Amino acid sequence: MTVSVESRASKQAKKVALWLATFLLMLVMCVPGLWVVLSAFRPNREILAKPPVWVPEELSLVNFGKIFGFGAEQVGIPVGSYFTNSLIIALTSTVIALIIGVAGGYSFARYRFRFKGGIFLGLMLFRAVPGIALSLPVFMMWSRLGLVDTKLGLIIVYVSLNVPFTIWLIDGFFRQIPQALSEAAQVDGCTRWQAFWKIEFPLAKSGIAAAGVFAFLTSWNEFALASQLTRSTDSKTLPVGLLDFTAQFTIDWAGMCAMAVIIIIPALILTFIVQKHLIAGLTFGGVKG
Amino acid sequence: MIRALTTRRTEMAPFLLLLPAIATMLFVVALPLVFSLWTSLTPYKLTKPDTLYDFIWFRNYIRIFADWDFWEAFLRTIAFLTVAINLEFALGLGIALLINKITWGQRGLRTIMMFPMMFSPILVGFQFKFLFNDHIGVVNNALQSLGLTDQAIPWLVDANLAMFSITLAEVWMSTSVFAILLLAGLFAMPRDPLEAARVDGCNPWQVFRHITLPFLMPFAYIAMAIRSLDVARAYDLVAVMTDGGPAGRTELLWTLIARTGYDEAKMGQANAMAYISTILSVLFTWHFYRKLVAARRYMGGAE
């Protein structure tokens, strides 16, 4: 009797400990980001207040209006054009990387050929070159080709940044589809090309979308290369633009927070949509040889 | 005859499909690396274009190897990566085991865990620069309001604390890669061996050490391999948080490359350093990729 009571009590204690640990974990994961988001809606004077103001007295969208140049106070940082640049560069490089990646991933998933493992490893090793190390020769080459400070210059670089990992993911998604399906279609008179578009591509679609989101976010978030290959509003992206705020003598914390929110939101939404497929792609492509 | 032609065509198909990928990588990565190697053997300065054709053999390499600043940044980078990645693995494993135990809201928790992974590193850097600011940062404000300290702690100004803060930001950003993949491993784990071991009288530690952990290792190596592809994104963190300061005490190899190449315009010397950092990253990725392949073979190529 006493034993069972004791074990029930210890079970209860374990449950509480588990709950507490999870709560702490989520706190550490979420609070830093949430604090930035909250600060984006507060006036700079409240952020700078000493002693600190813990409960916000006023929340408004003024900071967002300011960084986009609406309203009386102009900040002088062209966030609007950074946003458009980021969007154009990330979208274009994602689409191109996906086309190249689907071809490459299909090749790895469906064919046996010489040097297969070597080529795959080679692609991964090229991806491992640190961005800042790669930026030096690319900067020198691009300045000769007139590609520095153009969107095209950055798009080309981001395509190569995304191709290896897109191939890794898409290879995994195609291998999850039984080869017998497309073979049956071919027996029924489809060409391999038709079998691909009618059978395999629709089945791998959500996985390919997940790979696309990953590629988009890589380009959307990239800083090391963008910071050296862009100069002006013609091509500067949001992560590079964020540093504009610190270049001044006084840091505009509220403005920076607002800009941070603008960079985060697309990332959060996209991650939320594809998270399931992304995890499946990462593990499947890696574990099954 | 016809058969020979068609087999040749199917032999060519995979290479044709891979051609765009290979061409892109050759043009945007391999070619610049060749150019970079040449540049590292010249005293090239952006301000003096002619110096690009002035071949000086390995003088740049000899110069950086004799430079204590370089070694300091190099060793700091190695130490930083060792500490950060081990911490990320340990914490990620802990988090995965924890969430695996929870019966409700697992999917919600997993989604929340993915968010730091998708944050721009530059944003993570800014976020912690904001939180750790000595005047207005929420960390100091909280510590002072709670009466734990009456002085502002110079998180990003003191050399040791700054390195600590950068490591913390890095761990915050990358632990989820490990947590998510190890959790996926735990979900995929067959129940039978666990129960058999328990019936045979293994204690929880033995079960974990001899059954769970070996099963999880391939997943850990995937995480390591993915992580090793862009270890250099710590550059973004340092660039926004301290920019290598105070007095070069948080300088990593990557920030040193940027400073030498762009700020001091010594492209030749910077390329020599860049080459060393590239070799470092490639070896790192290669190592974990091989471990992954070996672990996969150990598991019989399939689950």
C-alpha cells in the first residue's frame, strides 16, 4: 500500500519536473525573439528608459511606418527597396535552384552511374566553402564582369549556394516513392518523361516545396556574401540593410526591431507550412543510403 | 546496334541531368577557388591592380603563419566550434529525450523548436546584441531589477563575457538542428529491442547507452553534416555583435579574413587565410559525411 502511494507520488513529481523542464526550454527558445517583436511596437524612448519600463504603456505601428518612410519622421534607410531586392533575389534563385535540384535529385535517386558517391560528396564539399572565404574571389571576378552590386550577381551566387542541399533533399523525396509506380506507367505506354510528370513529380511535390522553402530562406537570410557583393539600393538585401542602423552613432533600436520583425515573419510562416515535410526530407535522405 | 545506342543513352541520362548542377558549382565555386589560390600567391591589393600578376610563391602563407594574430584567431575559431558543437549536441539530445517523453503537444513543441533554425544568423546576432546591451538590454535590466547586481554587466564589452555571449547566441541558433533530427530518430526507433532489454533486466542507463544512443548516432551525424556545411555563419553573429572587438578578443578566422581583405585591402594575404579556412571547413564536412556513411552501413543501409 505504502509502496504504491510512494510510487504514485514520485510519478507525480516526475510529471511536474518534466512539465517544468519543458516550460523552461520553451521560455529560453521563445523569449529572446518575442522580446524583439514586442520592442518593435514600442517607442524608442520606452526602450531606452532608465529605470526600465517593464509593462508597455503604448504599442503602435509607428516604427514600421518610419522604416518604410511613411509619416513625418523619415529614417533615411530605404527598407522598402531592400525588401523588394530580397524578395526578387530569393525567389529567382530559389526557382532556378529547384529546377537544377529536381534534375539532379532525380538523377541520384533513380540511376546508378559511375562516380555517383563521389559527385554527391563533391557537391556537398563545395557547399562547405565558407561564404566569406568565397566572397573574396567572387568579388574580384564579379567586379571584372560588372556583376558587383547587381541583383543578377547575387542570384547566381545563391543558386550555387542552394543547389547541393536542394539535391540532397529532393533525392530523399524521390527515393521515398516506389520505383515500381513509374515502371508500371512505362509498361502501360508512358515515356519516362511522361511517367515523371504524371506519377513521380505529383507525389514528390510537397517535398519539393519544402526544399524550395529551405532554399528561399537560405537566400533570404544570407549575409556574408551579400554584405560584400552589394553596395547600394540596387541590390542590397534586408540582412545587409539591418547593419545600416548600427553604422550611425546612436543605434535606433526600435527601428532595428521593426526591421527584424519584417525579416522574421516570412521565415516563420514558411517554416510553419513545410516543417513536417522538411524533417522527413532531412532524415530520409540522410539515413537510407 | 540499336540496343547499344539505347544503353549508351541511359548511361548518359544521369550525367545530363546533373550537368546544370555541376556546371553551376564549377563556375561559381570551383573557378573562384582556383582564382583565389592564384591570388593567394601574389601580393594583390585592390588599390594596385598590377600586383595581381606579381608571383611571390608562398610568401603570404609564410607571413600569416608567422603572425600571432592569425594563430590566435585560428585557435579561437577551433575552440569556439568545439565548445559550441558539443554543447549543441548535448543540449539537443537532452531536448529530444525530453520532448519524446511528453505525451501532449509534441507537434507544437517541435514546430516552435524549428524557428531558431530558420532565423537569419544576422538577426540572431542582433537579437542577442539587443538583449545583452549593457545599458538598455533586458538581461541587465532584469538582473538589476531583481537586485542580483547593482552594476551593469558589460556582456559584449568585456573580452571573456563577449566570447561567452557569442557562444550562447550560436548555441541558441543551432541546437534545434540536433534536437529535431534526434527527435526524428527517437520517433523512428523500433520499440521491441527496448522492451526486450527491459525484460532482460537492463537499467534505464544501460538501455540508453547500448540501444538508444547507437540507434540515434546516424541522426546525430546527419545533424553534424548539415551543421558543418555552414559553420562559417558564426561570422554573421560576430560581425553584428562585436565585430571582433574588444581589441580583437573575439576575432574569429572569418572576421579576420574580412578585415584583411576588405578593410585593409590586402587581398593576397586574405585569400591565403581564406584558403586555410576553406580547407578547415571541407575537412570538417568530409569527416562527418564519412561518419554518416559508416553509421548507415552499420545499420545495414535501411531501418
